[in-house]
Amino acid sequence: MSFRRVLIALDQSAAATRALDVGRELAQALGAEVACVHVVDPTLAAALEGGAPTITLLATLKQEGRHLLTTAAARLNSTPPPWQFLREGSPPQEIMAAAQEWGADLLVLGTRGRSRLARALWGSTAEAVVRQAPCPVVVVRPPQR
């Protein structure tokens, strides 16, 4: 199997920043094309608002997502520039949908390493993606302090 397309899933976490670096190194070593995906989760926005998310809050989260993707593209400094996907919905589902639509051969994402209780309460995006992804997945832990 050849890995020609590497999709890197991003959020604002240290684990995602590390996943970006690992994804960049893998893509360079493999001579692969790179794309980045960020998902705005409206259920998280609703929790922040204490109810239904406002149009303004969702617009702000999307703007922050675009900024995150632009910053990631600059950090990758690749030729050609990376594809950028900004999606809205359930992070695991949208990451997998982007991988499928773009034809990713490899998916790279970070994990926060939550406790068993936290995973039970909020779930794990990385775990859901690993179980259902249409391609191999590399899961990157946050940097050790």
C-alpha cells in the first residue's frame, strides 16, 4: 500500500499541533500530498452557550477554524500548499467524511489521553476515528512535559 495523501485532523490542542508535525514528517518521507481538516462541533458550541448555539458563536468558531487551518498551512510550508477542509458537525464523522471525499490514504490526529471516566462522559474522537476510518490512522499523543 502506498500513502499518497495524508490528512491531518486539527483542533487547538497540543496533541493536534504535535500531530501536524508528525503528519508533515510522514508526508515528506513518503512524498505524499497533505490536507488538514478542522471540525466545528455545534454541540460543543451549544454547551458553551448553555443552549442552542447562536449564529454569532458558530461564525466565530468557523473564523477561528479558518485561522487554525491557515496557520497550519504556513507551518507545513509544503509545495503544493495543503488542502484545507473546514467542516461542521460531529468531529469523528466529519473527519472520516473528509478522508473519504478527499481520498486520504493515511489519517493523522492527536489524542488528549483522557481518563476512562472522561472518555465515557465525552467520548474520544480518536477512538471513534480509529474504529471506523476508511484508511489507516496514526494517533499522536500530546508532547510530554
